[in-house]
Amino acid sequence: MAGAGWAPPQLEDFILTERLGSGTYATVFKAYRKRNVREVVAIKCVSKKSLNKASVENLLTEIEILKTIRHPHIVELKDFQWNKEYIYLIMEFCAGGDLSRFIHTRRILPEKVARIFLQQLACALKFLHEKNISHLDLKPQNILLSSLDKPLLKLADFGFAQHMSPRDEKHVLRGSPLYMAPEMVCNGQYDARVDLWSMGVILYEALFGRPPFASRSFAELEEKIRSNHPIELPRHPRLSQECLDLLQRLLKRDPQQRISFKEFFAHPFVDMEHMPSAESLGKATSLVMEAVKKDQQGDASAALSLYSKALEYFVPALRYETDARRKEAIRSKVSQYISRAEQLKGLVSSNNKVLLQQGIPARDILKEMSKDKPCLYAALELASAAVAREEEGKDDYETLDLYQQSLGDLLRMLAAEPAGRRRELLHAEIQALMGRAEYLKEQIKMKESQWEAESIGKEGILDSARGSCILQ
Ligand code: ADP
Ligand code: MG
């Protein structure tokens, strides 16, 4: 093991400078290539002593594979060397430090930022999953930031875990039980799904500032890991339903019940579809073209919906664009579309008001018919509260939550409702409420996209002074 007082080792082609960090198995130094001093790299020195003997060969083969991997969210392994005592991995240098430090200097990350980070990690995980590679040691210390100024996350330190000395208590202690899936710690029987658990822990820590099993003593930690209570999510800060749902499904102790890789990549909170990419702008543009067509045909509500979908691609397109002039051109287009969407919204919402008013009598009749069934009555009251909030102009997550809660309850009751007039009315009411909730969700997203599109490039990228951090 590399101790803290380690002198940088001598390597023929490199000048080693400061120590960047040390983790479980290795010490990492910043270095320059002698032939090209502008090439900064990070060199990871792994002591062969910390490897189990049979593994050295395997490890070298594996490193050979890792060398062929190129992905924007995976630390690039440029080369490797070895001598009697050490293996040296020559890697891309990441100037932004690791995610652990990033989170803890900010205490917690806003949901928006955590989501952007999660998307990047999911993207790397998907790439690895398709190649049948598991990380097995995912944790904030093994996730690096390319820079602090325009942070891109990069997965580091993988392909190692299975080569380390036999698993024993000490090994588990050296690794990080805080991030390890319970099945890994408890019975040593595990598979790729442990990476999904760790993703859940990382997201949890980013949002709440500490991992779910944070403990004051090892005994307490062990108890938490071995318990079979479901992981409880703190109530503060308040998070979106989608985010909470994902956390709950990643942090299932039983890997059989845990979200699958496929479901994870498709989860609405991960939303890989709307990641900044070369395709974002094209998708946004073709949606705008459809919106314009609908607008010309006089279908305000379809046009509004298309503009709002287009905006969801424009925001990542703006993030993706690096050229300042092109960025500005997109932004000015976007603000035109936003003003048109605003006008359309005025039209659509006055139509909606009429519909909302028309809906009231039906709901009142339904309520009248539900007096003998308090739970149905209560769910309808909840729906009325949502509609009332919306009528007051409160198109926010709280209103959406009310809609979703009442819809959840009503759908359950519909399933148990016998055929008859009340069932028909209930069915119609649910459909109307679903339409409302969908529209509201679109409006909220549009407001957010608008806000984001306006803020990209205008504010500091990492505005930690205000406790928030906006990523370009
Ligand atoms: P270990 O296998 O010992 O855990 P890691 O690869 O996780 O080693 O590296 C240990 C620490 O060194 C990381 O947490 C990070 O702070 C720093 N580090 C590692 N790789 C790089 C790099 N490419 N650029 C900058 N810092 C790095
Ligand atoms: Mg590490």
C-alpha cells in the first residue's frame, strides 16, 4: 500500500509532480510528459503487493481492454507501464477533483444539478453495460470532474475491484460499505446490479449530503446494512416525484426487486433522451417546424404542446453548443419561440378556463353520489383542491402533486367500482383530470426550460456563492 509519505516514483518518460490523491489501492500523481510538457496526465501507481497473485496477469489483460475504451464520461486510460513492484496507469488528468469533494464543499446539490450529473453517469454506465463491463466500486471518490469551470463527470477506477486480495472483513472495510450493495457485503453473491445500488447511494448523497447508511460507528453501520428495513428518504429538501421514485427503486436491498438496467436508462428522471448531444438541436428544430404548422392550422393547443417539447431539446442543445456565436443565434431563436408560446398559452388557458368551469357540475354530482364512500369523497375533494389551485394561477409542482395524488387514489377506486352511473362519471372525471395534469406538467416544464435557456451562459457556471450551481 502506498503511504502518505510516499516520494513520487521515477518514470522514464514523465515528470511527476504533486500527489493528487490516494484511494483504496493506489496513489495518484499529477505528471507531465517529458517530450511534451504541455501534456498533463495523472499517473496512478498500484502496488503489486495489494493485488492477489493470480490477478496480475488478468489485470494486465483487463487494462488492455480499458485502454480501448473511449467515452466522454469515462476517464481515459492513455497507457500503462509496470516494473517489479508497481503498475502505473497513465490517465487523462481531471482538474476538478472528485465528486465527493464537490458535493461536500456545497453541502448538497440542487436536484437540477444532481440530475445533470446523473445523466452523465448513466450515459457512461450504459456504454459499459453494453460492453458487459461492471464497475463494482462506484462511489463519489471514484467519480472525477474534468474541470470546475465546465464540469463533466468522468468515471474512474474501475475494473479493479475483482482483482483485489480475497474478500474478507478487512477488505470490505477498506472498500466502502457505505456505497456497496447489501448483497455484496452480506453474502458475497452479487452481479452487475450492485452498480445500480451504488448509483442510488451517490444520487442520495448528492441530494441529502450524506449516504443512506451514514453511521457513527462500525456496529451501527453493520446493523443498517444487515437490516431489512426499506431505505427511508428524508423529507427535506423537497424533491420531485420522479426523483424520489428513482431513488426508491435504485435503493432496493433485494437485487431482484431493484430497478433493472433497462428500466433505469429509460427512467423519466434519468431522461437520457434530453441529454445535451449533437442531435439535440436537430430534434428541437423539427419539433418547432411541426409547431409552426399546427399554429398555422389554428390548432393552438397542439402548437403549444409542440413548442414546449421543442424547448426541452433546445435547452440541452444550448448546453451542447460551445461556439459563442452559434449559441447566441440559438438563444435568439428560442426567445422568439418562447414569445409565440406565451401568446398561445394565453389562448389555450382561456379555453381551458371554460372547460374547467364546465367540469365543476359533473364533479359536484359525483361528490353527491359519493357521500356514502368517504375515501372516494376525499379523493374528489383533493382533485377539487388541485383544480382550485390551478385556477388561482398556481401552476407549480405542488398543484401537480395534488393532481397526481388524487389521480392515484381515484384510479384505485375505479378498479373496485361496480358498473353503473357512478363508475361512468368517475371514469370521465379521471380522464379530465389526467388531461389537466398532463397540461400542467407541460407548462411547468416549459417554464423551467425557458428559465434555463435564459440563464445558460448569462450566469456564472458554478455560482456557489448563492448556494446554487448552474451548469452550462
Ligand atoms: P484507488 O484505486 O486507490 O481508489 P483512484 O483511481 O480512485 O484510486 O484515485 C484516488 C484519488 O486520486 C481519487 O479519488 C482522486 O481524488 C485522485 N485521482 C485519481 N485519478 C485522477 C485523475 N485522472 N485526475 C485527477 N485526480 C485523480
Ligand atoms: Mg478510488
